Amino acid sequence: MRPMPSLAVLGLVSASLVKSGTPILGQKLAYRLPSSATAAYQMVDTTSVAMATPDGSSAISGRTTLTYRLTFQPDGNAVRASADLTTFEGQLELPSGALMPVSRNEAGIGSFVTALDGRGMVEFDSRRWRSDSQFPLLVDPYEAIFPRLPGVEMELGDSWGDTVTTRSAGGGTRVVAYTYTLVSDTVVDDRAHLRVAVSGDSRLTSTEDGVSVNLAGSEAGSYLWDMERGLVACWAVSRSYEGSAGPATMAVDATTRVKLEN
């Protein structure tokens, strides 16, 4: 892997290099007011849950496709992002194999507003967020749209960390200790991007109706950071957990993909 020159030097490189398709890293990896005041993201998630007991086994899975329209504005030293949920499609596959549509209210997914400093979210507000929902969706959309950044200049191979906590109905808690690593620079659609590898050690716990769930596992994937727009261009992470649910064994597998559409 070739070493990356310092960002201070690269910031002085002629803009003609960008036009020729040469990637440059002329800014620190941090949130700022995006070059466009609006953006749209699509998120697609597939989560499956399998349980096995001495009496047999069962499985259930959910598929979610949703779109957020984001509006950005300055807010003192921060950036305020308002994310309006414009489309939602949810589907649940029952143990019988039957498919059942799920509404956004049943899934507990809604719009939100967040404030961002250079590293990521510092405030969060939502009138409805994952309340009273048993829909199998482990990742909150803002986790993928606004992953933690280092907020400083980075070189290839540098890493930083973050801990993300997601809470669901029934007192469920998912905690992921993430490690992010800057692995490469590239050009996509004639714009410079940074590729960041994502890995995480996860634990999911809950207690409902007297049944305790304890799962542990890992997450892995990557995202592309669009340097010109100052936003994540795409984010893809898969996760796999195993453990127990009372006397049963449980396994959860999921994949989440997020793409900046415009």
C-alpha cells in the first residue's frame, strides 16, 4: 500500500488534477456544511433471525427499503440536518413462509433532526423512533448516514473508534464498538472519495416476558466519503450474532446498504 502524502501538501495541488481524475486528499475527514443544501439517501436492510430449541426451529426475516430527504443548514458551530422519511417499504417473512407488509408506524421508523459537529452527531430529536416495534431492524438509519469521523487530518492506515448504542422495544440494547480505518483514496464520478473500512464487536441484550436474550458477534464493511460534497456516498455493513434466548439458541444475520442518490 503506497503512503499518502500529508493533507497540507495535497491541499496545494492544482485543481486541474481533479479534472484529470487524479484523487487528492485536500481536506480533513470531518463533517461540515455540505456543498449542496439537500441530499437524498436510500437504505436497504435485510435482517434474519433463527431460533432452535430441542422441540424444533423457526426463522423470521424482515426487509426494509426507505428513503430520506435531508436538508442542511448552519447552526452556530454545528450543522443541523433535518431528515424527512419520504418513502418506506417493509416486509416480514413469517416462520410459515408467508409474507406480511409492515407499515412505517409498525416498524417504528420516522423522520429525525440532528446536529453535527466535525466528528458526528451531538444532538438528536425524533417524535417517533423505533417505539413499540418488534420489526427485525437492528440499525438506525442515522448510524449509516452519519458514521463517526475523526475530525482531523488522516493518512492511509490511520484508525479511529466509536461506540454506537441502538435501543429497541422490549428493553433491547445493541452496543457496537466500531473501528474505522482509512484504507484508500479513489475517484467516483469524477470526484475524489475516501474509502473507510468498518469493523465492530457487538453485543445485543434484551429481556421481554421473562426471557433474556444475549447475543454477541461482529460487523464488517466499508463506506465511501465524498470529499467534494462532504457526505457519505455509500455505506455497506454486514453483521452476524449468535447466542441464547432463554433456553433456545439464536442467530441473527443482517446486511445494510445506504446510498447517496442525489
